[in-house]
Amino acid sequence: MSTLVLEMRAGELMVVNGASLRFRSRTRVELVAKARFLFGKQVMSPEAANTPSRRIYFALQCAYVGPEEEREAAMADAHRLVAEFQEATTSDMARQLLERSLALAEQDEWYQALRLVRHVMRHEATVLGLDVQTGLPVALPGQVAAAGASAIRPHLD
């Protein structure tokens, strides 16, 4: 049997088989049995699922590490969200990455599936002018409106 040893910092979060663990001090964790887990920045809170690609990531995360009784519904949500994203986007790259991500998830290759969705999240943030880490607008709403008005005004005169 193989084991996995993880170095966790104080305050870090880890989800193992649907249970959230927050570490109070720096520690080493040894997983000696097969487990579904994510840790650190890989874990997305429900509040952080604030864009279409981030909602896909969260649905796949729940299908992977969520409670057993919720995994099937989370995977169905992921399929629905991917279909909606693919219909709305003009990016062939995003469509292909999401299609591949679902296929990997179905093959129990969760880390690779989530990694591909993180690529789509970065792409979405770049295209929409969002912060990559939070999915929130980079500029304040007033700054965006002012910049947009000055960019349009010369064409209206």
C-alpha cells in the first residue's frame, strides 16, 4: 500500500472524503488509505463560485470530495453548467478543455479534470477583466463606466 505525506501550514484547509479539516498548526499528514481530497488553494468555497467557470469548478469539486450522497447530483450540475458555458462562449479552447475535463472526471482523474477547469477560469478572468484569484472585477464599477464612456464618446460626436 502506498502512502501520501502532505505538509500542511497553520490555517490551511483540506477536504477529505467530504469532511473539511482546518489545521491549527503546521503539521504533516499521512494518508494511508485511498481518499478523495483537496487542500489549500484547490478548495473553493460556495461564495467563490461567482462566475460560470468557477461554478463548474465548484460542481466538480463537490462531485469529487463532497459527501457520497451528493456526488451524483453535483456531477449532473457540472454537466449542465458545462453545456451552458459551451453554448454561451465563443472560445473553442474553453469548449475543448471543459469537454476533456468532464471526460477525465468520468474516468476518476479528478486532479487533471480540475486543473483543466482552472485553465478555463484563468481564460475567463482575462477575457472578462476579472481577478484570477477571486473572480471579481479588477476595476471599480465607476472606473469601468467612465472608461467605457470616454472610449465611446469620440464615435458619437
